Amino acid sequence: MKLCPFCGRAIEDDARYCSGCGKKINEHDEITHNPITEAMLHYDEMPDVITKRKREIVRCPRCGEHSLHPLSETTTSVQTSGGGYSSGKGCLGWLLFGPVGLLCGGLGQKQRTSIHTDNKLYWICNECGFKFRNIDDWNNEIESKIKQQKLEQYSAITLAVLAVLFFLIGGGMEFLGILFFAIGVADGVLAFTLSQSIKREKEDYEKLQEESLE
């Protein structure tokens, strides 16, 4: 088997015309950069989730055809953190040295740069060219977001409890109570925002699952 240099469809080695696009195949034609062709050339290297869904008969949600090719897209983001005031060190300094200990929050904060790479798997329809998410890969992504949302929720609850304790203790600990309460509110808002985003994403996921699987 070989790949058509125009559309990427798998065809017989001695084929003179492509069964997908109908163009004449010349053995001297140069295969140009084509994401579909590239994906098929590396099909054996694609994650198991792709081959698993291939056996379950995936169809294009737009035209209903089963002639599909996998495609992996990678995005890279750079994040810089640190270099500012550390509320954790400031709180610890308050507990150990009193109000003056708040200055500890500005000590030892080094700026850090991290590079995050995100891979997303798609199907491309050979008939209409429609690109849609791989169901298993998308489901794993949603599950990861759910775990993050739960962590933010637990963090908000823990900080709220600590804030109440500091208020009850008194004796100058009210400032810590206010600080912990403010951080807890921020985590709570983030958890709520994530839950709403996950809810909408799950609706889109279920719709695609219904339209693309047989």
C-alpha cells in the first residue's frame, strides 16, 4: 500500500488513479507537505485510543462517511511564575515572628519559566475535509479538568475553615483569617468557573459522541 500524494488516501502500490480524489498517480510525483498524509505515514505511532475507536466504526458527523485519517496537533505555551510576594511564606513569618514576619513573604522568591506542551487528537474526513476531536482523547482531557476543579474546590473549603479558626483564635490572628478567606474565595470562584466550562464541554462531547459513533 502507498499514499496518494494529493489527498493522502491509502491506495494499491500499482494504482494509476486515486480512488479518493480521482487524480492520476505518477510514480515521480513529489509528495508535498499534507497533514493527512503525514498522519497516515505515522499511523502506527499514534496512541492506542485512535486505533481503538477505528475498530468501533467512527463516522464523520457532517457527512456520515467512514473514510477518516487521524491527525495529532501540538500546541506549546510558556508560563512564568514566581518573583513576587509569597503569601505562604508571609503567613509562616507572621506565625513565627508576628507582624514583622510578613516581610518573609518577599524572601527567596525565584522566577520560574515552564513550558507546557498539549497534544490533541483529531479525525479528518477524506470526503468533506471536516475535522473533529477524537472521542477518547477529549474524554481524557475532560477528566483531567474535573480533577483540577475538585482540587480547587477542596482548597477553597480548607482555606475557609482555616480562616474561621483564625477569627475564633483572635489575638492578632484576624489578619491571617482575612488573608486565608480572600484566597479561599478566589479558589472558589475558579472552581465554579471550571465547573461551568466543564459542563458546556461535556454537552459538546456527548453531542459529538452521538453523531460520530455507530
